[in-house]
Amino acid sequence: MSTHIKPTQNPTIALENRYCAHNYEPLPVVLSSGKGVWLTDQYGKHYIDMMSAYSAVSFGHSNPVLVHALTHQAEKLAIVSRAFYSDQLAPFLRLLCEMTGMPKALPMNSGAEAVETALKAARKWGHKVKGIPDNTAEIITCIGNFAGRTTTIVGFSTEAQYKDGFGPFAPGFVSVPFGDAAALEAAITPRTAAFLVEPIQGEGGIIVPPDGYLAACREICTRHNVLLICDEVQTGLGRTGKLLACDHENIKPDGLILGKALGGGLLPVSAFLATEEVMGVFTPGDHGSTFGGNPLSAAVGLAALTLLRHDHLADAAERMGQRLQAGLRAINHPAIRVVRGKGLLIGMDLDPAVISAREFCEMLLELGLLSKDTHDTVVRFAPPLTISASEIDTALDIIHQAFNRLTTTTETTTAERSYA
Ligand SMILES: *Cc1c(COP(=O)(O)O)cnc(C)c1O
């Protein structure tokens, strides 16, 4: 019997649809357990996870070292709020600062909150340090950016659906083409406080800018006294083959945003890191979060960073990424327009005249591989950084099978292509 049940016939999916807001359109699989790069659905079918929860599960599902850190700390002390000190926060932030080379950190939970923290820091720095007249600071962002879903953040998105109906939006944002340093320089005015950029646009379709782009942005920002803030919520912590994607161009931002993998795939943990001068704008009462920096998150974050360093997972991402990219390029199917990415953040752009990325992901699901389309035509491959060479080969084998099916079914109609 096929375990692939139409969503309308699956009682678990029907129940979720009955009660949960329809703000997502999940692939039709109900997952119930996970171990390493493998996930298991409610019927016991195994899938290799090439998505890792949008890069949040870099250490693999239920990583035993991290689960131990979580349960051990949960039994001791979980939440105290920052009305008090805890013995867990300082060691976590010390390692985070040491590893990233940033002097100060402000702990938050979700990526969007850390981005909001960066925006507040940049504006206040602009007004109080740079001397921009109050309430006029501008922040430059990129076309195609993704930084989360708060009202301020979607306000500077260039994706119509992210904004539609959610205005009015906060003023003070200007957008420029991604990958074009000259456009950044041309957009800078005396009111510009910061340039916010993803080193590789993740949700935008795994868009890799030209070599030298970030280094040029660094030079331009320095020359104009504009903060360079890198949103590495997705690209950071080893994902692209270096600890930070900034490291590929040996640049240091003034502000750095981390999230996703920082929580070890167990909790939402994020942080805004910055220079002393930038972080110095925050004084007690300016900004905060009930859960940000709680002992449970700090213990898991510390364990995650320790594991990242100890197991050389950035190097592993580089090696496994090369193996995966080489394997994807070798497929050489006419439906593939391009394969791009760095480390284990890889996008495969498909010709929509042949198949949509969503349909391709549904085929992969049927064959036992989980991935997620982004931007209609791109299938992302971003497995846990702990993936082994033989698991990469297993994934490539499944992707081959999907293209073989595609070749034998392209003459049939889309309806007939739905897999029995
Ligand atoms: C996912 C993401 C965010 C938002 O993180 P959430 O935890 O979903 O709020 C911000 N920036 C980038 C680059 C991301 O990929």
C-alpha cells in the first residue's frame, strides 16, 4: 500500500487543516520522529531530510549531545527572564563572541526578532552616534531579501505576497539590487545608517552574489560611515562551508545576525552581534525579550557551538557540499537550468515549462527525500551538516530516480504524472 495519502484523506492532515491557520501549504507527509538526517512518517516510511527545517537542524535530528544538554538543563533551570542573571548566559555568549570575532551579543529567540534588534540598533546608532537627525535614519536593503515576517520586516520585502494587505509599513527603507555594489554606493545618503544584506539570499532562491561583492560592500560602508549588517540567520554557523559566509571574503560586518542552527535544532535561539560602539546604544529598558537568553536556550546554544567547532562541521559542509553539487551537475537533465550555492546551501533551478519546483518536491517525497521549493523554480538541498558521504550518494540516487521518472512521463499530461 502506498503511504502517500491525499491530504484530504489523511485524518491528521484534515485535523490540522481544521484547527490551524492556513498560512503554510505543507507537503503531504506527517512526520513523527527523526534521527540524524533521517525522518520517519506516521506510517513508518523513512525519508532523507535535505531541508533540515530551513537550515535550523544543522546538527541532525535529536542530536544526542544536544538533547542531553537540553534535558540536563531543563531539569535544573529553564526560564528566569533577564530580570536576573543565570549561570548559563555568559558562557554561551562568550563562545559565540569568540567564535564569530564580534565583541558583544544580544540574545533573542527567532531570527525575525534578531533582525528587529539589528534594525533598532542601526537606527539608534544612526541618530545618536552618526548624528542623523532624529527619526530620519535610512536602512538600505536588497531586492529579493528575506528577513522574517514581522510588519517592519515585510515592509522592506520586495515580495508582493509577503506585504499584501499588511500595510501601512514603517518608513526608512530603501532597496537596491542584490549583488550590485555600485547600486549600494549610489543609494547612500547622509541619512543612511546601515546596509542590511544576506551574504547568500536563501529564501530568495539561493542567490549567490558575484565574488568580491561583500568585500566591496564592506569598503563602501566603511568609506561612508554606514554600518554593514549581515543577516546570516541561514548562511551562518557552517552552512556555506565556513563558520560565517562573510569569511569567504574575509570581511567583518559591524552587525551580525544569527539564528536557526544556533538553537541546535531543538529550540528557537537567535542573536544580534555587534561592535562595542553599535551595541553601546542599548541601555537598560531600551529593548528586550521575555525568553531571550534564557538558561535553557543558552545551554543548548553553547552545546551547539561547541559541537560545531569540535566536529569541524563547516569543513564537513564544504566537502559534502562539493560532493552534492558535483553529483547534481552530473545529472545534466534538460529540466535543470542551473545548480548553485556554497557548502550545503544548494539550489537547483528547474525549467518551469518541464516541471514546477513544488511538483518536483512532491516526486522526491514519494521517493523518500524531503526538500522544499522556493520561488517556484528552485529546489533547495540543505541537509544537516552531519550528513555522510554515503547519505549524500543516497540522496543523489533518489534525485536521479526522480529525473528518470520525469523523462518517462514528460510526454504524458500533468494529471497522469501524479504517481500511483
Ligand atoms: C529564516 C530567516 C530569518 C527569520 O528567521 P525566523 O526564525 O523564521 O524568524 C531571517 N533572515 C534570514 C536570512 C532567514 O533565512
